[in-house]
Amino acid sequence: MLKGGAIKKGMFSLWLINVTIIFLLFFVPAVLAQVGDSTLRDTPLVTSIEIKGNKKIEEETILEKIRSNVKEPFVYEILQKDIKALYGTGYFDDVRVDVELFEGGIKLIFILKEKPTITSVDFQGNKKIDTDELKEKLMLTPGAIANPSLITDNAEKLISFYHSEGYWHVNVIPVLREVSESAAAITFQIEEGPKVVIKEIAVEGNKAIATKEIKKAIKTKERWLFSFITGSGIYKREEMKADIERIRELYHSRGYIYVVVSEPEVTLSPDKTKLYIKTSISEGEQYRVGEVKITGNTIFSSSELYKQIETTKGKVFSRAELGNSIDKIIDLYMERGYARADINPIIDTDTEKKLANITLSITEGDMFRIGRIEITGNTKTRDKVIRREMRLDEGDIFNKKLLKRSYQRIANLNYFESVDLTPEPHIDEKLIDVNVRVKEKLTGMLSIGGGYSSVDKFMVMGEIQQANLFGKGLYLKFRADFSSRRKNYTLTLRDPWFMDKPISASFSIYNEVFQYPDYDKDSSGASIGFGKEITEYVGANVIYNFEQVEISNVSATASSLIKEQVGKKTTSSISPSIWKDTRDNYLDPTTGSRHAIYTTFAGLGGDNYFVKGVVDSSWYLPAIWNTTFGLRGRFGYATGFAGKEIPLYERFYVGGINTVRGLGFGEGGPRNAEDEKIGGNKELIFNAEYIFPIEKDIKLKGVLFLDAGRAFDNTENLSIAELRRTAGFGFRWMSPIGPIRLEWGFNLSPKYNEAGTKLEFTFGGLF
């Protein structure tokens, strides 16, 4: 609403329009009578148009709205439309037109009075929502024209925002206050009212599908304990409309083709703080699939296409299965370049037999090629860093599968907050341009922190990391840890495209000094490595590492195993590895697998001679409701040669957040006579996880897990029965600064001096 002054001005403007019309009707003919005989015989021309009174609005902008033109006949009806058009811009409080004789014709003088400029936007009465948050919702800022429709629209935006937060009784009144003749201040007066939450969602008439299952299918939820985190329990009209469609889709997937779902009946509690929602359902009869036919196909044989169809004769009809079948067939065409292929499903129902006969009518279209690949939004990252991840090039035959893979690879760079690949077809040219839009995110991180652990006592940690150095995709990290027992420095540099070739190169140097209870360990070393993708999903690399380790200050009570390590020893090793990785996302996979073999051969000079190998296999299987099953298995083996034993620090230590959760470091392995954890020369580890979304918008997930694993010594045989078993739960958050894990493991068979539970936390990498 606007104050009365604004309303009076509007009425005054309408009065002026009427006066102007009367003026034009009676005065213009009198003027024209003076022009002369020739002018009387012809329609007078507009010889000049003049604009007066505009201060903020450019004259060109005004003239664009006027249809009356110089050197064209004057038309009264057009002038009327000009006046209406100028009022319609919302820029003017008053529009008048004077008509004068000028150079054998008439001059139109548009005399304008501009609306005031808004100098400030304020809020009154908002207590539950901060002013800064309200300002973010407005499209109205200081400097804008005080347009009533714009002010009203912004008031509606505030009301909609309050509704989305559960304040259904909110009242927003915009008040415009004149500061001067050309300036005004606006204040949104807000009455928030009580917050309204959903107390109960009821469903009536459902027999074939349980209410619990229907509630799972919709996004509108009842208020519960953790709604303050998830944001659930708030009624949103648009979301509820979508939920009605979700209920229909659920029934359509069970064969109920003619289900009817009513609009929700919403009831407010007497205290006006709770909502009760009731939806009625008329299910109808269940239909099964009758005949399935395919027509219009010439590129693929019918037998090839039938293999893509999930639904078959006799099965319960499911629109979801039919939709999946259509998508698979279209994907098949799109992998051959037929980007405009379309399928029209024709469903003919037999109401007596309760059958749905399906005909898939295919329009194949033409083959398309890739036109231009345009990259936008990369303010830091160089074009070539993105372009080299594209699996399609300009001129290639369009392929949807490769386009999807291109998206995965660009997203897996982890340089961008969002990635969008949009095909833009040009029908006549049979070309498809690909628009790659990215939004950069911070790839550099400086972290300084401290902590306490039973091993290190008080710690101070610092790390500088840049994952996209100079926008070239270079990875640089420097880390330092200090405590009463540990000093550690690490510097790593990695180039995924060394010398602009599809070969990765890495270099690392490090130094660590650690004071164990019975000895001190001082290690320093450097490594250099190269890697290459062999195929789209298969890669390999080789790393050379040179390390020097010194064991000193060994206590008299230390075990013989530790005493044998005293002194300075050098390890010169080469570590080749190979892997196959089909995961959709490296940091947060939901489908695909990763299989790898890692080996280390030490003995290229130095003092240590050993061979070490690990086989690692992970699987990710999508399940219902956007959940994922994760399975992982690892086997490792190490042995010395040339009369040398495996160094203590190269043995397998099982226990911890990256091996068997719920066990401490090395607890899942052999001990010596002094009950020290000595690690093993073999390891066998299995992990099973069920990962489920908690809050999709902030990428927060929960996980339930079962772990089993153990390290074995030379004198022990691998045994499934001897594996240590744990279970637990946790949370994973893909935070803006990197992945975070918080997991609580329960030791199912704790031994002497072992804790029954263990809470662990990591930052920077997932399982």
C-alpha cells in the first residue's frame, strides 16, 4: 500500500490527462485553422518533438516509447497512446502535452514530472528475521525510481519469503515518505505474527499403498526433532502442488493409471501456530502391461531396442519403468549422434481386461555434430584446463554419453562450485553448440589450528594449499605440525598436465621427527612421480622415493624388534601402480567402482630391501531414495629379501578411520611379547557402508558401517574368522572448504586395554 499523497497524485494525473484531451479536441482545430488553406486540406505534420522535465530518465529512453514521429502526420489516437505508454513506464507522476505551431506544422511538447528517487530502504517490526536477510530478497535498492508496481512486487517478495519460513500471518505494508521534491524514502512495516508449522499430514482413501510410503514420497514433512537442521515442517504451497504430482507418480508406478489425488485440505489450529494437512485419494483399478510395440525405427533393429525396455507383457504397468525405457532408447540414439530423437508413448487401455497396450512411436531425426564449445564463468581457471577434460571436440559426432562424462571430469576437478553443460542445437546446420558454464570456488586454503591427542599431547598445525595454482590446475601444498613429540614438514607440487601433455608429474619433500615412548624416529625424504591415463577409465603411474630414517634414543626396556632398528637407514624405492576408476564423483561417489594395484620395490641401493603390494577394490551401488551401498576390500602383502626384514615403519597397521573404524591404530594386528603393536606383513580388510542423504542442499550425509579386518604376521595364516569386527555410524559433509568425516565406531569384541568405542574425525578426504 502507498500513502494517501501518492493516491492523490495519481488522481490529479488522470485529471490532467482529461484536460489535455479536451485541449486537443477543441484547441488544436482552432490552431490548425490558422495554418492556411493548404494545411486545412491535408493532415498537419509533426515538425518537432520536445521533451521537458526529465532529469534522471534519458531523452532517448523517452523517445523510444513515443510513436509520434517528426515529418509524419499528426494522429490524435497515437498521441493518446504515447501518453499512456509514458505513464506505463512507471517513471512519471505527471505527463502533459502542449501543442504549438512550428515551421508550417505543429510541435509536440511533452512536459514530464518524474517520480522521486528512492534514497533509502528500511524495515520496521522484523524481529524473527534479520534486516540483512530481508534486503537480500528485494529487487529494490537506493537509487531506484519509486515505481508503485515495483514497490508492491517487492512487498509480495517479502511476504513470500516469510511464508517459506513458516510465518503465514505476516503483513507487509510499504510506506513511501517524501524527503524532497525528487527524493523519497521507503519503509516496509512488518507484522510477523506467530510461526506456523506442520503438525500432521493425513492421507485418506489409500488401500494399495501405505500412508507411510506415501509420506516418504513427498517432500512436505511434519515438524520433528531435527527440523531446525533440515528445515522441514514448513508448509509451502508450490512444494505441496509438486507433492500431489509425486503421489500420482507413485500410484502410476504401481499400475493405478486413473488415480485421482485431491488438492490438500489445510486446517489451522485454534492458536494459529499449527497446520493439519489432509489429502484424499481415489485409487481406481490396477492395470497390467498388454502388448508392447515399437514403430518408426530404422537406425536400430526392433530387437536391439526391445533390450532397452524394462516393462514387459504381464507386468504391473509402471510409468516410471516406461519412462526409464524411453530414456534408455533415446540415450542409445544420442550416443550415435541423433540428438533430436523423440519417442511418443501411445497407451491404449482395455478397461475390461485392465490392460495397458503400449506403442512407442519413434521419430529418429538427423545426425548432429558438435559446433562450438563455449566456456564461460571461469574468471581464474584457464580455458585449456576445462577444455582438456571435454570428451567431445568441435566437429565430432554428438554423443550424450561422452557429454555426461565431460561433465563428470570437469566437476571432479573440484575447482568449481557448479558446472553446467548445455547443448544448444542449430537445426538447419545439424550442429549442436555446447555451452560450458562454471562458477569458480575458492581453491586456496590457509588453515591454522591446534588440538590434543593422547599420543601427541598439545599440537599446533598449519597448512597452505592451492588446488588450482595460477589457474593452470597445479596443486601445491605445504603443511607443518608441531607438538611436544612431533615435528613434521611436507611440501608437495603436482601438475596434472606436465608440459601441456596428458601426463601428470608430482614432486614432494618431507621431514618428520617423532618421539615414541621407547625411541625417537627422524625421517626425511623426497619423491618424484609420473602418471598417465591409458584409457578413459584406466590410468597408471610410477613414483621414485628416497627416504632416510634414523631410530635413536632407544630405551633399555624396548623390545628386541625396536632395538634391531637402531641407527640410520636409507630406502631407495620405486612404486608403480595401476587403477581403473568409473566413479561418478571422486569425493562423493554414488555409482561406479575403483580397482587398484599398488606395489613398492625397495632395493635400488640403500639399506632396506623389501617388496610390498596392495590390491584395493571399491564398489558403489545406488539404492532407493538417493542412498548408496559402498563395499570395499583390501589385501596387502610385504616381505623382505636379500636377508633383510621389513622395516618397522613399512609394516601394515590396521585400526583407525581409514582401515577398521572403532579400533585404535595397530590394534587390529599382532603384538610382541611386550604387548607392543608391531604391525603385520599381511593385511585383509573389508568395509561395508550404507550412505544416505540428510540435507541435500548442504550436501550433508549419514553413514552406517560394518568393518572387518586384521594384520597378520609371518607366522600366521590369513583367516576370515580372525578378523576384528566393528560397526558404527557417522556423518559426512561436503563443506565449502572440503570433505569432513565424523564417525563413531563400536568395537564388537574389545580386548584387554582396548576401548569399546572410538570417535574419529578427519578433514580433507573421504573413505
